[in-house]
Amino acid sequence: MVNLPALPHKYHTASIWLLYTAGLLPAAYGFWLGATGMLPGNPVKEFEHLLGIWALRFLIATLAITPIRDMFGVNWIRYRRALGLLAFWYVLMHFLTYMVLDQYLNFSAILVDIAKRPFITIGMAAFTMLIPLALTSNNWSIRRLGPRWGKLHRLVYVIAAAGALHFAMSVKVVGLEPWTYITLVALLLLWRPIRPHFNRWKRGSNGRPQFNRA
Ligand code: HEM
């Protein structure tokens, strides 16, 4: 069991805002590099890739919060909403970069792409599913939707799987990087059915699960 010192409660809100700020830095840095001509090769593609990769990273980080708590007793649940929203903002920026900088708002070409290129169809489906999750990520919606909120937000598993698949299909050769993301997403998806057994085993072996308030 990892025994991290608990973050004093008075710093919780500040730490969440710090996460939002730090989380948006890769996009800001990538944009600055692109705007100043410092992105190598095709700057639009590079920026689009950077945003797509960070979207996937934040999706994975969102899904990792529960297994980390189950396995190591570290409770970072307070950061889950911020991580999920960061994933949404990155997908939105990735999509806007594709629409504006890549396709020059040529809507007929965009529609043809969405309909005819399976990896874009899958990316679009993932993005569409993310929208209701982002819109209902507030306390009011959680109260309003009750148990339906949890059911709706299970879509994040489908979205992460679709995101990883979209990545793998977007590259000519599925090398180490896409495989790493596919494996991480697969492990996080597998955790869902394993989780009740693991927690039962943990309760059986050392009483009730202990959560650190890191
Ligand atoms: C959850 C949603 C999405 C995720 C996680 C995601 C993530 C990614 C990732 C990781 C890549 C590969 C980056 C690389 O090669 O290094 C990629 C490529 C790409 N994505 Fe997405 N994406 C999503 C949705 C979308 C949507 C909605 C569109 C447009 C409708 C889109 C368009 C593209 C395009 C065009 C590329 C390939 C660019 C190229 O190599 O030519 N993606 N995406």
C-alpha cells in the first residue's frame, strides 16, 4: 500500500485548478510552436496529433482513477471530473483543428470524410458520445439524474476504446505508441469486471478497503 501524505483539505480546490491549468499547457505550447513556425514537418498535422494524443492520455487518466484507488488506496477521485473535462476540451480542439486548419471548413469534404473513412467515423462517434458526458459533469446534473448519471457516464469506457481504435486506424503501421495506448485502454476496460472480485478479495484479506486521502 502506497502511503502518500494526505493533501490538506484547504488545498483541494487550488490543486484542481492547477490541474486544469497544467493540463491545458501542452495545447498552449503546441499552438505557440505552430504559430511561430517551430513545429517540424506539417505544423497542422503535428498540432492535430498533439491534441489527439493528449485527449487519449486524459481519457486514460480519467479511467485510471478508480483502479488506482482500488489497488493502492490512493484517492484522487476529486481530480476525475477535471481529467474528463480536459479530455473533452482536447477532443474538441482536435476536432476544430481538423475542421478549420486541416479541411478549411469544407463541410462537404468533412461529411464525406466522416461517412467514408472508418477511423474518422469512429473518432466522430467518440466525440459525439463525449458531449453529453461533458454537459452533465456538473453537480446539478449528478443530483438531477441520480442513478442514471452513473449509467450515462459508463459511456466513457466505449469512448476510450473508440479513441484507441481511432488512433490505431489513423496510422499506416501500428507501432509501439498505438499499441501502448491500446494495451492501457484494454487493461482499464478489463478492470471493470475484475474489480468486484478484487475488492471482495481485498476485504477478505485485510478487512475493509483502506483509502489514503492523498
Ligand atoms: C475521443 C475522440 C478522439 C480521440 C481520443 C482522438 C485521438 C486521436 C489520436 C491519438 C490520433 C493520432 C495522433 C498521432 O498520429 O500521433 C488521431 C488522429 C486523427 N484524428 Fe482523432 N481523435 C478523436 C476524435 C476525432 C474526431 C472527432 C476527428 C474528426 C472528425 C478526428 C480526426 C483525426 C484525424 C484526421 C487524424 C489523423 C491525422 C493524420 O494523420 O492525417 N479525431 N486522433
